Amino acid sequence: MAHRITAPAMQRAQRLLDQRVQPFVHTDAINFVVEATPETFESVGFAAAVGGPRSTFAIGSKWGTPWHTTWFRLTATVPEHLDGRPLHAMIDLGFRGRGDGFETEALVYRDSRVLHAIQPDRRTVDLGTPGAGEALELWVEAAATPIIAGHEFGYGPTLLGDPATAPQRPIYQLRRAELACFNPEVNALAVELHAVIDLTVDMDARDPQRPRLFAALEAAGNALDVADPVGTAGDARAELARVLRVGNGPGAHRIVATGHAHLDTAWLWPIRETRRKALRTFANAVNLLDRNPDAVYCHSQAQHYAWVAQDSPELFARITQLVAEGRWEPVGGMWVETDLNLPDGESLLRQMVQGQRAFRGWFGLTCNGAFLPDDFGYPAGLPQIVNHGGAQWFFTQKLSWNETNRFPHHTFWWEGLDGSRVFTHFSPVDTYNALNLPSQFRFAERNFSDHVGASTSLVLYGHGDGGGGPTQTMIDRARLAADLNGVPRVTMGKVADFFADSIDEYGADAPVWVGEMYFEKHRGTYSTQIGTKQGNRRSEQLLHEIEVWSALAGSRPGRIDEWWQRVLTQQFHDIIPGSSIAWVHDDAEAEHAAIAEEIGAEVRAVLAPTGKDTTIMNPSSAAFSGVIDVDGVPVHADIPAFGWSSPSPTLPADGTTCVQVGGDITVTGGGTSFTIDSNGTLTSIVHNGRDIIPADDFAGFVLRADTPAEYDNWDIDMADANRTAEFVAAAGPPTVVEQHALRTTVECTYGTGASTWTVRYSLTGSGRIDITLDADWHESERRMQWRVPTDIHSHEAVCGTQFGHVRRARHGNTSWDIARFEVCAHRYVAVAEPGFGVAIMADGPRGYDVRNDALQLTVMRSPRFPDPEADRGRQHVEWAVRPLDSLVDVAPLEEEAETLSHPPRVVPGSPTVPNDVVSWNVPGVLISALKPADDGSGDIIIRAWETTGGRRTGSFDVTGTRSAVPCDALEDPVAPALDRDGTGYAVTLGAFEIVTLRLTR
Ligand SMILES: [Zn+2]
């Protein structure tokens, strides 16, 4: 019965809104006179547009070649019938498909000042109440950003993501440019009608309030005279007020609503466009805050502020004022909203350092929380990184996307590897782009897991991903929900205040989640767009190296902050994961190449070698002893940490040998031997007499279908990971290409119909097998893995992560274990029994399948969306197999990984930096940064971390220093200075602890 009663009632209400109210929000329209500049690929800017050529543009005409910009000039003289009435400009650039930020958008200027954006949900410009005869002029900078994702193309390949392949024809149509009278009473009725309809639909049929909502809708319809909607809108509102005035009980859930615009620093648009999006988005927020004194807006990502400060100092000054008033809230303290899986630990810390420093400089404040709503996994070291960066709380919501398991808490303490805790909140509205609908607030209340002790949750409202932010309607809706029966009590407030109140209320009782927060989706992002990832790794290595050598040289490079900021920007959560359009990844690789050249030159300048001797520099914090190529010839070198030496004149006792029996080649050295057969498979890897590989199995390359249901560049689906893989045999028998006392190398070429790859297996006296792959890769929707089966009984794999390691199950005991079918690991993945084990070590690739009895490294993918050519072409990938005697103490493995992460540098001549001045005698502790202090004081900063998960004590010294003060990552002191005894400074580090010390000369 209910259905027969309610269905036509809701239909009537919806039609009332759509056809009898909404069209009368604006009336009495006339067309603007429109002119347009010739479109250009790069925007000419306001001054040039105003002063340049333009021609008449007919409303209804096409405009906008993809990625080009057109400036429109709109002019009108206020006619008599609009004299003194509230006027709006109404602009439709040809909006379609998905909403704000995903298609064309524009920025409006009036009287040479930035006003705000024009977007699908923000089509009007308030022109005040001008008198008849007054001349109006607007300039509109319209960007023809094409729709990449959405209804038009789904997840199919698109050529629109690269200006070189996008069609060269206009794709938008200027549908509307009108001057109209704005009727605020009708607008208010539209907002309220929409809210009551939304609430009625969402409410349970048995809720006693629901029939009253129906009655109010019916009464509102009766009160509105369709012949005079403007004149009777107030009567209809009075009917709705009967239900909108009914408040909530004292036990209602509470919501703090904060205006926000999630702005992806690059994604389906390049950084070039994000820079303009930031200006549009910030202008929108300033405009709204000016009109709504009770509203608050928060924005993260210092990089966006830096762009706006450069591009519109006037707007930035208004933002600075709003920050001072407490209405604009800088959040997160990071340079950008970084990806968390791929950057190394030092990069994550520098996100906090560069972000916090920028916010301090602009606004005199330090953010007290980390704000990362959209990350694809949360590593176990992050709580400590957040604390070390000066922040105490953490915000996200992305785990609501988990495919398998529901995360059990929304408000809780998150405890990291070392025991550090951050008070954490997941917004239960399951989005960072809320629209403030009553049904959304109600969902958040139902979804919230922590009602037992927490009365409040946080909702971020505003169009996001492509920016845009809140609208007036969203703010109006938040006000309607301040005290509304059936809806949580909504107040507009700041994120930091929400956290402070929440900690007060629930901090003592909140549950604790320990360890990583694995994201059960987007597992392909550990591997996709390998060129972007390798560029990042190279930049991270060079930044580490220039800091080491310049610290020892007693100088600070003038461009060091700029280099860091550029690298950090490229670590944004859609760039380094490989989930952007082709253009973004081309930009990223070019940026990393430019940075490598600039820092490389600076390294050479700082080292300033003289003479003719060859020197090998070791920028790592572990002593190096091994083989390195000098002019293509392997030499042996023993080099102290942060020091240098000449190639060793004598060969070490452990050499390598090679025997060939039939088609099998066996190479032996350093207690390890491996055999490769004529198929190009490794049939054995023997260490101290025991084979890692089971008797009936072999290690080699497999190809697997890689056909995600959605989000191609992001996702590897479980169905594909579990599909039968195709083994790839060699194209020809392997050959010995290098036979040297220090190193023996076997080469083998593999291929499919489309791709070929040549692989070199090298063994040195260290007993580690180094594998390099050079591919010409042209697969489509296939993934290459290198699989090594392990005859080792181990229920878990030890996986390196930032500032530590985590243990992950190799079985599927629980649904949480089952969901971890592909994991992210830094430096190594290892499995062991007591006395025997094996690790895959890799500094570039990060994706592994560690399940069951094999270790499988994802070497390459070939997804098609949003970059249809992702990863195709020439690729070079390196990894290694390290047999292990033990995994009880990971210190030796971490030390070896350290020298792989920061490989030696060959220098012609002797460097001028002092050698071997850092002595560090704390077993199991490595140094992630040795750098000049950021304040330019000449102090040296050392950042150390405990690698094994135990307490470590020892001492260290740097020649020529006289005091050491414990600091945080911002290099602010956190404890009294350490005493220096005869040999140096005594320190103790807890399990996985990060310690930063400032050394004064
Ligand atoms: Zn995002």
C-alpha cells in the first residue's frame, strides 16, 4: 500500500522542484554580447587577453580544442526591466558528463579582479543590484579540459590524455551567456524542497516523521501558484518550515562539516592545469567565505598555496587574512598529499618538513595533523613520521573503498611500527566530496563505528578531485541540518577543532589499530608507469647524495629546497602511483631527468675532484665492500660509510667460477651457485649446500592476464592474480657473456610475439645474484612477473617498508590475509627458516605476490587507462636474489639494501670533501639523512633509524662537532643536548625509532 501512496507523491514533489520551482530561480533574462579571443594552447593571461584581438562570438557556437584556452568577453547594459534588481550572469560553457573539475571550467574576472570559477555546479556570477543603463563587463578564461573519465569513455582507452594525440577540433559549445534577475526566495524554496525530498526518500517507511514530510511536500505544492512562483514561493516555504523546524533529540550524532576541495595535483589533467585549478578553487572559497561568515574552508598541499601566491598575490593576501581570522584552515602540513606506498621514508618526512615550513612562513602556524584523504595504503611507519613532522593526528577515508574487509573503526588510535600513536579519524560519510545532503549525513551516522564513546564525526563537503570546492547550496544545506529531526546535528567548523574535541571525548577509550593499514584496492600502483617510479628513485638518491657531500663540505646548496619541492610534487598520490594521463607521466619523467642533471652537476661541483686517481664514493650509511664497474671493468672496493677510497689493488679471496654441462650453465661464487638451463630458467639456486628451489620447479618469467574490472592503471584484480600464468621460455640458449674473477654473467633473451627482453644474471663473490632486464615491451593487458619458488617453510614474508619492515602472511587464513594478494615492499622481501632463507632485493620495483611457496616480483604491466600506452617501449629493471643464513636479525640485509639504495659513485680524481669523518657505532642502526641544517646555520643534521625492531645502544661522532641536540624532522629541539665523552655521543634507539640530531661545530 505504501508504495501506491508514496510513489506518485514523490513524483509530484520532484516535478514541483524540477519544473515548477527551479526554472524560476532566475527570470527575465537577456543575452550578453559575447566576444572571444583566438584560442591558444597556453593561456595568454588576463592582461594580454584584454589588450589582444577578439571577435564576435555567437552564443550556441562551438569552442575549445582539447587543452586549449579561450577568453570570452561578456558585456551588457542593464535594461529598464532589471533596474535595481539582484542580477546574476548565467554561463554554460557546454557542461556535460561528470561534474565539477572533470571537464571544461573557467575563471571569471570583473574589474580586473579574480572573482571565482564557472563550473557545472557554479554557473552564476552575482553582479549585485546595478541600475538601468549601467554597463557590465566580465572576462571569462575558459579551459577546454576534455572529459577523460566518466560516462563518455568509461575505462576504455582514450587519446584525449595527451595533446599530441587528442583531436584538433572544438569539443564544447557555449550554450548560455545571460543576464538574469535572481529570485532569492525561489532559490531558498528550491534548496529546502530538495532537502525534504532527499530526507523523505531516505527515511524508513515506519519513521513517524515520514508521513509528516509527505504532508509538507503536498502542502508546499498546493501553496505554490504555478502562474506566480516568484510571488508564492514564500507561502510554499512556510509549509516546509513545519517539518524543517522540528529539531533533534539530545542523543543525536553530531557532525562537524568543513568546506574542502580535494584537488589532485595532477591526474586527468597536467600540473599546468592544476595550477589554474588551484586559483579557481581558492577564488571560489574566498568568495564563499566572504558571503558566509559562519563557514570554514580547509585546504592542504602547500604547493597549491605557492602557486596561488605567485599567480594572484591579491587573492593570496585575502587568504592570509582569512587564515588569521580562523576561517581558512591550512591542514596536513605536507607539500602535497603524497602517495604513501612508493616514496622512501626520507621523502615522507620531507613532505612534512617542506609543507610545515611553508605554512609557518606564510601564516605563522604549524599544522598539528596529517591529512591524506585519498591514499592507496598506509604504511606501518607513518604514525612515527607524522609525529616526527610535528603532528599528532591523522585523517583519511580511503579504506571505505576496501574490496574485501570493512575496517572496524572510524575513530581510533593508530599505532605504528615503533609504538608511536596518532589519533585517527575516517570520515564515515565515505567521501571527501560530500554534498551535505540530509541522506549523506544520515548515512554517516549509520555507518559510524564508534558511537560507544564518540559523539561526533567529520564531513568534508565540496566538489573535489578536480577541485571546485563548496557551493552556496551546500552551505545552505549544512545550515538546514543544524537541528533537524532525523538528521545528525551539523555545525560548520575546523578540522583541527574536531580532532581536539574528539581526543578530549574519546582519547582515553578509543580502540587501537596496530601496524599497516593495507588498502584492499589499487594494488597495481606499486608497479605501473615504471619510468615515473624510476625517475623518482633516481631523484631521491641524488637528493640524499648531494646532502651528504655538502654536509661534509660544510656548505648548503642554494637550490636544495627547490629540488626537494619539485621531487615532492611528483610524489603526489596520482603521479608516482602511475594513475595519471600520459601527459602527466611524460612531464614527470622530464622533470626527474632535469633534476638529475642539475643535482648531478652540483654533486660534481661539491666533490670538486682533483688529480688523476679514480675514487669511489660511498654515499650510504653502511660500509661498502663489493664489485663496481670502472670504465666497464669490474673492480673491488672497500669504502667506509659516507667516505671514499680507491679501487682495491688486490682481488678478494672469493671469486666466481663457471661450468657448462650440456645446455646447463652453473655459476658459483660466495657460497652460492645457480644453474640456468637451455629454456632460460633457473633450475637451482644453491646456498651452503641447500637448494632454494624445489626439485621439480624452477625460477623464471611468467605472463599473466591483467584485465581489471575498473581503474586499469591502479588495479590488479584478485581473479587475474589467481589465473593460470603462462611461462615464458628463452628465445635461445643462455650464454656466458662475462667471466671475470670478480663476476660471472650469463645472458639470456626471452620474448613473445610482441615483446623481447634480455636478462643478465650476474654472480659476484658476495653470493648475491644480480638480475638486470632490458625490454622492448609491447604487451597489452598482461603483467610480467619474475617467479622464484621457495623450498622454505615460512608462514610469513618479511617486507621492507619506510623505516622498518612488516610481516605478511603467505597463507589465506583470514579474509584480511586473502586480500593481500599483491603487496608493496621497499628494499626486500624475505622468507626464512632458522638458518636458511632467501630475499628478493629491489630498489625500483615495489609490487610482490608473496603467497604460498613462491615469491613473485611484478616486473612490468601494460594497462590501457588512462594512459593507453603505459609502460610500453624500452624498459630497464633491476633486482637481485640474496640467499640468507638467517633472518633472526635483519641488520645485515638492511645494510646490504642500504648500499643498493645509495650505490657508489665513481669519480675521476680525488674529492675535496673530508673522508671518513662520521663514525657510527650503533649496531642495526642506519642513517637516512646526513645533511646541512635547513636554517643555513652550518650545523649538520643526522637522522638515524633502528632497522631491526629492537633496542640498540652505541655511540657516534662526527669529527669537528661539539654538541648534539635531539630534534624533530623540522629540526626543532625536542630534548636536552647529548653529552660528549671521549669517543663521541652515546645514544639509545628503541625498536624502529627515528632519531634526528643537530650537530654543532
Ligand atoms: Zn586524489
